[in-house]
Amino acid sequence: MSTEELELDSLEGVGPARKQKLMDAGIHTILDLAIRGPTEVADTVGLDMSAAIELCNKARNKLVELGRLEKDFVSASEIYKRRLNIDKITTGTKNLDDLLNGGIESQAVTEFYGEYGSGKTQLCHTLCVMVQLPKELGGLDAGALYIDTEGTFRPERIAGIAKARDLDSDQTLEKITVAKAYNSAHQQLIVQELGKVLDQNNIRLVIVDSAVAHFRAEFLGRGTLADRQQRLNRFMHLLVRYAETRNIAVVVTNQVQSTPDQFFGDPTKATGGHVVAHTSTYRIYFRRAGKNRIAKMVDSPYHMEREIPFILNEKGVDDPAEETTPKRSRQSA
């Protein structure tokens, strides 16, 4: 598909002035316009709601004609055939790949949550390396975008993982784009400008580490809860739309909080409330277990709810070494 077909001014009703307003709002192509809601378009461009709805519908209809979006009504068999061609990124560990039925899926948002030191950021660094592998080796032969909200991205860790996996560290680092988010508003702005970055850098993996940290720190008290959840909801839904329409894999990490009034079971739960829980396609819980880490599939449309062990080493995330039980010697009669 040519880029001219996705230009904003190729859409009926978008003149030079309106095009400039859309681009100022981070909407650079028809694809960007289609994934924004009419309310957001109306607010940012200065249109009334009916005009914004009409403009978004025109963008969606054109993308359906170009084959970039599905029709309103399709058979289950068509969806099944499409899902057979969904791309997956290996995590670098057989156990995690098995838990995820082959790896991190494109067209989905995969959330990993757990306490500090449970391996969330280590997995993110590993995925930045694995996505660059050829498809026959479990990668997508593409780059990664790392949105760092907590100052945890370490290029030297990327270099170490690449060397441990017999890859060129300099070339690996060149294919990773990093965006440092300084607050929740900046974090939202980065995601709004995502389309242009994805097109320019052949990026197939977007990582947000972590998604809720800034919102949790800035919106304190019950009085700000509604505003926080509304902003977080818009942020998460935008990630979902990017994943689905651009066939990319989105990985978000999340913090946890304790529920002291829970007397039985694990008292930790993910932050972000129902907003994050409902928008994440897959939710995996990480916890420490001695030298090992445990990953548990908590929520999925089709994965089984089970858990697997993994470890952290020079390769990033890896499978634990198989324990060998010494054979008992036969005693002579």
C-alpha cells in the first residue's frame, strides 16, 4: 500500500487548514485518524461532534476499502484464518513461550505485573533483543520502541543480553528507540505521536515500562480517582488500537499494591483498577520464588490458567536448569 493512499488530504473533507490541525494533534495519516475517537478529534481539532463522527467514519471506511481494517460483519472462519497468521515474538525462554502459546502476540496488549525484582524490566530488555531476530528464529526482524516511565532502561543490559545470545550489540542497540516519559501528560503525548515513529523505524514491538507509574504518583486521593482512570483509560485504549490496526505487539508492565484486609491467598494485586484489567488482552503475574521467578497466566481469552518457572541470568530471562536426580545404586543381595 502506498503512503499516498494514507495521506490525510486524500480524504474527502480534509483541506489544508484541517490537515494542519490534525497533524498538530499527532494525527498524521488516515490510520491515525481512524484509531482516535470522535470525542478526541472534536476536542483537539475544534469540530462539533457530528462533524468529528463523520470524519472518523470516512477514515474507517477508506481503510476497510484498502484492506487495512475488517468489515463491520465477518464470519468466525475469516477471523480464525486471520488469527492463524498473527505474528509472535519469542521471549527467549521455552517455559514462557509455552505459557503464552508461542510467544508475545501482535495485535494484542500483554501485561506483566508483579513486585519489584520479579523480572518485569528484565523481560522487557530481553524482548527488545528477541524481536530483532529473523522470523524463523522467533523474532519479527524489526525494531522496538521502549517507553521508559521509571528510568529503568539500561542500554548496557541490552548489550549484555545481545552478546550472551551471540548477537552484535551495536546493531541491536541501533534498532531500539527509547522515549523517556517525564509525567503522565508527556506519556500520553508520546503515544499520540506513535504512528509516525512506527512508520519511520520499522517498529513491531512497543514496550511501556511501566504504564501506571506516573498516573499513580500524580493523581492522589479519591477526589482525583475519576480523572486518573479516565486518562488512563484513553491511554490504554489507544495502545490497543495501535496494536490491532498496525499489527504490532504491545507489552506493558504494571506495579502491584497490597490488600491488607485479605486474609487468604496472595494479597498483591495489579494497580490501575478495572481500566487496565479490561483493556489488557493477556495478564501475567510475576513473583519471586527463591532464585527462580514464577509466571502465572491470570487472564486470557483462551490460554489456560497455570504457572511456570523461569530465571534471570546473562541472557535476560531464561529457563531454569533441569535438575538431575542421581540414580540409586543397586544393593547386592
